[in-house]
Amino acid sequence: MSTPYDAMWEKLNLDLEAHAGLLEVLGKFYGDIYLSQSGRLKGMEYLDFVLSEVHGLRIKELQEAKAQGKKIIGTFCVFVPEEIVLAAGAIQVGLCAGAEAGKEAAEKVLPRNTCALIKSFVGFKLSKLCPYIESCDLVVGETTCDGKKKAYEIFADYAPVYVMEIPQMKNACDRDLWKAEILRFKDKIEALTGNIITAEKLKGAIKLVNDRRRVLQRLNRLRAAVPTPISGRDVILANQISFYDDPVRFTSKMGELCDELEARVNRGEGVAPKGTARLMLSGCPMAVPNWKVPFVIESSGAVVVGEESCIGTRNTRDLVDESAETLEAMLDALADRYMKIDCACFTPNRERLDHIVEMAKELKVDGVIHYALSFCQPYTIEAYKVDQTLQKAGIPMLAIETDYSMEDVEQLKTRVEAFVEMTRS
Amino acid sequence: MSTPYDAMWEKLNLDLEAHAGLLEVLGKFYGDIYLSQSGRLKGMEYLDFVLSEVHGLRIKELQEAKAQGKKIIGTFCVFVPEEIVLAAGAIQVGLCAGAEAGKEAAEKVLPRNTCALIKSFVGFKLSKLCPYIESCDLVVGETTCDGKKKAYEIFADYAPVYVMEIPQMKNACDRDLWKAEILRFKDKIEALTGNIITAEKLKGAIKLVNDRRRVLQRLNRLRAAVPTPISGRDVILANQISFYDDPVRFTSKMGELCDELEARVNRGEGVAPKGTARLMLSGCPMAVPNWKVPFVIESSGAVVVGEESCIGTRNTRDLVDESAETLEAMLDALADRYMKIDCACFTPNRERLDHIVEMAKELKVDGVIHYALSFCQPYTIEAYKVDQTLQKAGIPMLAIETDYSMEDVEQLKTRVEAFVEMTRS
């Protein structure tokens, strides 16, 4: 079936046949998991539309921006400071990393014992399935885990890669290293774009990204209501789309969604029957279209009311201080804000344990599902400490380790159902 | 069977029965792999003796040192600067991490998908099988990989743990961070021992550790002769024992071994028949008693002539500059020397690729066996780049991924034999 985007995809050197197959599967998957829900907010139509155009209209926008001389920066991690990219007049997008397509190709260059997210982005590139990667002038990796750190070395054979070093502790020397890395990144982006980052431009970019964080914070505050007024899946989708949609438009549309949600909350309406178990997700990021676990949970007598995740509060909890007036002070504010991220790449990572308990209590959850991608050592190992900490707080936890395949869906459902049952007894 | 050390082991709170079983298996294993060799140097008797007393006499020495007020520092990695420990009058020992004993206990707190080395040290502690860990006043970990970094957080529930941060790149800000980490470590060790590290003491310690590196460098130069004058297993043993034997005594004894080896080389004598394939090992460390792969190789028509490994040249190649006279200059010399380590924790890690090719050429090898522990992401992923680089240099490589179990010995033997055959065709 031909589409208005075929010529663009061909120009981007995608594997057109495989790509068409991918979009078809994605459409069906989205229909089953998203469009089948009842009682959705009208404002979700915007996200449905953006998702339906994920490889179409948004890519067209990126191509148009490129034609006007703008640069496209692809990323995989919440540590890459988008404020720098925006201040240089470039566009930052999260890259495809949430589907199994391309797994076989990835396993030719990576060990099979590599997490699904890493195999996914390498596979998407090798199989020519991701129009975002193909649109990128630079792909920015980071050293958050061994898997990504070493995979970027191989990825660099196929794409223009730049890697930011993320420190592993939070001492003064780590803050120094991170500040130096932000400066190195600024130089790189200025050189790539040919634009100098001024205090004025950076101030605007900080405000813009903070505004997006603020609207997602508002969404999280509203969705915490009892009864639950929006499905976890829908909130996850909003967080996922925040990584690649135009930030101004996205923030405005999410504001409208929040207004509608607020009215619903005020009416005391919910999407799940009274007494549905309230669960929180904690752990690894879920990139589009990795909706397996939220779907399993919400098909098992529970609703997801919070995501302690990079695609969730880890990305939106902290704002950059907006009071700085000089470029130097703004760069310091950026360094400080990003150092607050409680990624499992840090040791120790007590902040994360505290945040999880705090969030679980605020959201009045019946339990926490710890979600880790198989072979993700930082999160699979940290799960033990999370469990210890939640046990002390009297909050039950179920640890799930999985990948992007659908083979374990029934098994996961059985485990989640048993967990939900247990939280009620 | 009672031994003269039973009371000591009991006082160290070892599981006496399980420990006796471990020593029995170790003794048999050592007999099969080491004592069965023919044509061994007389000087190897010292190493045989040290190994036979690995949990006996050496532990007794450590206990005696402790009784005199000395502190024992346990480590798992070549990044921990022993010079600092020695300069403070303390003793540094490598900890048990090379056997499967305790695996079940380790898997209760760590994911099964964790490398054998990490499961080993956690298991040894949880199962009360390692008299070294029980003798330690401080266990010093490091952030070289996600697995260890996160496992130390759990290990800290059971032992006094201190973690050094190892940078992930080699830019100026990384050197700054590493220098700060050395200073933090110095403060910690001074506080622990109550001894101030003076320039004079540090100068002596630098010389002492360099001397041990120099004698192991000499061993490596001599063993490179054709025909091969000493088995790879024996050289690996010397490297392994260097981590826990008294450094002065060890260096002296290895000097004698080298004298004997030199005479043998001058006589043109070898331990392997002429035409035996010369292979080099490259990759992960092999802690005592992890001799599986060297044994498999040397039972398959080949001899190991070099180890590009932490238990090998990664630990001995670079000396600390001895010309510094002030404490500050010595600390800088230490920082510089340790930053040269070409561990797969760095990205990029071009130095390692260059070193491997250089070493393979110098040693005139027929091929390289890349050895990686399963689930060791830095080395399993870097293996791809090593293979690419060796291919370009026309040197064949076989990638082995394994753990500490004996189940795959026959399968490995078949693969190594086929590889040896291939290098000759």
C-alpha cells in the first residue's frame, strides 16, 4: 500500500517493504492496546494522531526543518540536555528503541545477552527501519550502562555518534566532570549548528523544556486522583511522545488534555471500576511501542498510577532553576539539575530508593511492579535494594524481567494477577 | 580431616565443613591441571607451595600482621593503587573470585544473569568460604562495570566496603576525577590505618610495586621464546599469586624462577613439542582457581604464550614513573600510570585494540582466544571490535564466552581444537 511518505522514506534509504510491515504491526498493536480502551479523554486524540504519524508527519517536519538548515540530534537518554540543543536552534528527538524489529541484525554485531532496548536501536539502524536515525545529523549517546557505552562504539561504524560521559557517583569531582561534559557538548553542538548559544537563547530553551516538564508534572498530579481518571497506558504514551514531538505544540496540547482531565477529576469520574488495584511501575524506560507490561497490568485487574522511570518521573520531576541570568550560571543550573537524576548508573543510589517509597505513598499504591529489561544490570541488580526498601515500608513489590517479545505475555499476566490478588488479601 | 589451621578458620567464622570440601576439590583440581605437567621449572615449587597454603599459611601471616596492628585491604581489580596501601603500612590482597562455590547463595541476592566472577565473590562471602574477605578491614571495590558497581551496594550489607570511581573516558576531566579519587582513597586509608603517607613511604611503595611488575615483565619476555619454555598455565599462576603473596618475597622468588627460565631459554629447550600452536589469551581476568580455559587450550595442541588480561599484561605493562620527589608529584605519577590501563570500561578503548595486535605480533602467535565471562558486557561487546581489528591484521581469533562450571569443557575443547587446526591450514 502506497502512502504520501513513500518518496521521503525511500530518500531516507529505509527498507520500504520491511518498514511497511513494521507500521502495519504497530497500527494493529496500537489498536489493540490503546484504541480498544473505553472512557478515554478527548484530548488523547492528539496523541493518537501523533502516534499514527510517528514515521510520517513528524519526519516530514524534521525534513523540512533540515531543508531550512536546522540540525537534528537523536538521543536515547534523559541525561542529554535538550536545553543546549534547542538553544542552538537544533531539534532533539528520542530514537526508535522500543521494538524487536531488527533484532536478528543486531545480534550479528552484539551479544545475544544484550538488553532489548540496545538491540532495538542497533537493529533499527542496521535494518533501515528508523526514519529518525536516518534524519539525524548527530546521534548522542551516554555512558549510563556498559551495554550502551560499548554498543555506541559499534554503532559509530554506521552513524555519526557522539558520547557524553555520565559520572557514576555524586561527589564534587563528579559534578566537575559533568559540568565539563556539558561544556564539551555545548562546543560540539555549536560547531555542528554553526550557532552560538547565548544567555538569551539558553534562557528561552530552559523555560521551554521546563514548561514541558511542568505540564507532565501536572498530568501526574491529576492522574493520581481516586478514582483513577486516566489509564496508565495513556500517561505513558504522553511521556513517550514528549521525546519526539515538537515541544511547544506538545506542551500546549497536554495543557488542554490536563484541563479536560481536571474537569473529570472534579466530577469524581474514573476510568477503572472502584476498588481496582493501584500499581506503580518502577525501573527501566519504556520506549515506543513498548507497551507490553502496562497493558498486561491493566488487563489484570489493576491500573498503573505512576511511572518511576526515565519515561516518567525521572525525566520530569526536577526543573532547571530559571533564576540564572548569565550563560555560566545557566550552565551551572543545567549541571545541577541533571545531576539530580536518580538513574541506577549511580552508586550508591539512595535517592532513587527514597523517591520510590515517597511516590508509592503519595500515590496510595497497593503495590509496585519493578520493571527491568533482561540483561540490564543496573536495574536488575538494584531491584534487590528496591525490594528491601519497599518491604521495610510495608509496600509489596513484584519484580518483572522481560524483553520485547510477546512470548511471555500470558506468564506475566498470571504473575501480575497473583500479585494483585495478594495485595488485596 | 583436621589441619593446623582449623582454629584460625573457626575464629574467622568460616563454614568449616564446606571450606574443607572446597580445599579438597581445589587440591584435586590443582593436581590434575598443574602437577600433572611435565618439564616444569624447579622454581614453580614455590608457587605450588604458596597455592597449597593459599587459605593456610598466607592467612596466618595476615592474622599475625593484624595482631601487630596492620590493616588488610581486599580488592578485586587492578585499578586499586596498592602503592597507597603499602605506603600506609597496610597489606593489599586480591579476594576470592574464581570458583563456583557459593553460587547458590549469591543468586539469592543477585540476578542469575550476573558474571561468574561477581557471583563468586558474593557467594564466597555469603557462604563463609573465603578467609581473605574475613581477614579484611576494608574491601575496596571500583566502578569498572555495572555488575560490580551495583553488586558492591549489596555486598556492603555484609562487609566493610569502599568504592573507587573509575572514569569511563580519558579526557582531562577524567584525569581530574581520577586524581581526586586517589586523594579520597589516600585519606580513607590514612584514616583506617592511622598512618600518614609521606613522600618517603610512597616512594618506597612505588618502587616495591614496580619491582613486582618488572619481574613479571621479565617473565613475560622470557616465556615469549621459541620454543615455548614454560606453560601458559604456570605463568598465569604466577600472575594470580602476585595479587595475594607478600610482594617482596614474591618478587625475589620470581627473580629466581626467571634466572632458571633464562638458562632454559639459552639452552633452547621448550615445554611443548616443536610446532605446537602459539595462542594468546585476551579479555577478562582469571582469578584463582579459574584455570579452565588455559587448561582446555593447552590440552588441545596449543600453548598459551601471552595473557592480554588484568591477570596478565594489563596489570604489569605500565610502571609508575619513579622520578618524582614530592608527594604531590608521586600522586600525579600514580594517577597517570593507572589512567593508562586499557580496561574495556573505557570508551572508546582504542589502546586495547592496538595493544592486542602489537602483542600478538611480538609473540608471533598463531591466533588469539578472546576470553569473556558470560554476562560481562564490557568484554563480550568489545570482542566484536577486537575481532574486527585482528581480522584486519590477519590474525585469527576465537571468541569464547563461559563461566566457572565444568559443563562446557568438552565443547570448548572441540572448538579450540578446530581453531588450532584452522590456524595451521
